[in-house]
Amino acid sequence: MAVEVTPLQEHHLEGAAALLAARYRALRLLLPELSPAYEEPAPYLVPLCKLITRSPGVAAVRDGVVCGFMTAFALPDFLGKRCAYSPEWASATDGTDDRRLYEEMYAHLSAQWVADGCHLHAFTVMASAAEAITALQWSGFGLINVDAVRDLAPIEGAASAVTIRQADMSDLPAVIELAQALDRHIAAPPVFWPHGERDRSQWLSQPGSAVWLAFDRDLCVGMLRLQAGNPEVLLFLEDGGTAHIGAVITTVPARRGGIATALLNQALQWARAHGCQRCHVDFETANHIAARFWLKRFQPVAYSLSRWIPGVATAPQ
């Protein structure tokens, strides 16, 4: 049966939300510690209804049934560029010919995004949608970021001679120093992902936020920040049962000494004590040191990809 790609309208949204719920159910088969609350269409309808009133989208319809959809919103400044961003709840397909559907829907929308001044295009896609990720890669997208989750069981066999304690406001100078070192690392080759200035004192004063410092004798050699609940993450991690790792760093001389693992174990213990069910981290794929560490201990739940359109796209005459 032929597929028609048509503008996304309100009557398509129930079908679109059902596709997202099915994709999430497939993800939970891989990670049962994820919340069951997002296995039904209802949680996706609220953001979709808001988005279609201000952003274009498309629906793929086969025999009167929505078999795919795609939409996005404009970010005024992402990595210094105006960006069309499609989060993990803004595109999906039904598992039938996913690659072709993604390619055709993106072909319809990409010109509109460029016409809106968005020469940077970005998607976040649930890890259960392998064909969608492949389709985006064949459309010129590359991986830039990974969201990953694990349960709260302690990591066995992790040992380090460092002393770990929770930071307070008297430790702010050490927290700032380590946070700035992390920012420099992420902004440098091969990551090239600069971050703006942030108020690090909030890390120590915000409710539900905790920072741990690792000490080798009197020398501070590592830091981890954890937050219980974070509205700026994946939709299906907003249930309140997720602890989010916001920053981890060990000093260069102290690396490979088990310090990051010791800090992580402390964070997992804190998360258990605060009623969380899982732990989340995100990291840049080009941050190879971080990627190697996290992928040994966490399982990806979503991948983010981007594509830069260098010139002004024009339709053939």
C-alpha cells in the first residue's frame, strides 16, 4: 500500500502518540527499570499538541492509518547556530519500512527548516529505533550525544584509596576549579562542545542536588554532581524516579585510579536513599574518555544526531 506524506494535523496526533508508546515499550524490554508510565499514548499528546500550533510537521499515512510522523521546534542558539531540533517524542514510525519513511519525511521538512534559517538540524531518537537512526545517518547525520541509564545496584569490585565526602558551600572554590577544568576538556579537541558560564553555587544549594568530592590525602582529585529530577532531560525520565548525573571529572594525574567509579558508587547509594529507581547520564560521543567509561556501566536509551547544511538550499528550476 502506498504511503502519503501530508502536513501533520491535530487528527494525526493520537496515531503519532501511539507510535511513540510502542517505541517506548520496545525500549522497556531492554531496560525494565524505566518507568511504565510512558507505555501509553497519553503522556506524548500534551507536548505534541503544543508543538503543532507553532511548528510544521508531517505525517506518513498508509491506508488511512498514521504509520509515521516527524516535527521539530527551532532552537535560537545550539552550538552557536539556529537549529531545528526534533526531540525523542517528536518523530516515530510503525516498524514497517522505517528507513524509507524517515528519509521521505525528512525530505519534506528539511527545506522548510532551512527556509526558517535553521541550517543545523538535530534529532534525538530512542535507542529502540535502530532503523530510524540508520535512516538519519544515510541522510547525512552523525552521532553527537548519548543518553544512558542503569539501575542503582552498586558496582562490584570497585576500589580506590581516595576519601569521598559530600561537598558544602565551603568547598565552592574546589567545585568551580574542577567544573572549569571539565568545561575546558569538553571545549577542546576532539569534542569541541563549548558550554557557557554557569552558577556553580546552585549545585551546592539546590534542593535535590548533591556534589561529591574525592580526596587523595589533602588534594582534591575528582568530583561528581547528581540531581534527583531534572525537567531538561528525556520526556520518559521526568517521572521523578530518576537521578541525573550532571558532571563528573577526575584530574589528569589521578585518572585510571578507580576514582570515577568510586564517585559513581557514592552517587548510586545516595540515589537509593532518596527513593530513585534509576540513574541517568548523557555524554558527547566525541568525548572518548567519558564514552568508554559510561558505556561499560550504563545502557543507551537515546541517541542524538545532527547535520549541518553549509549553503542555502534552493529547489531545482
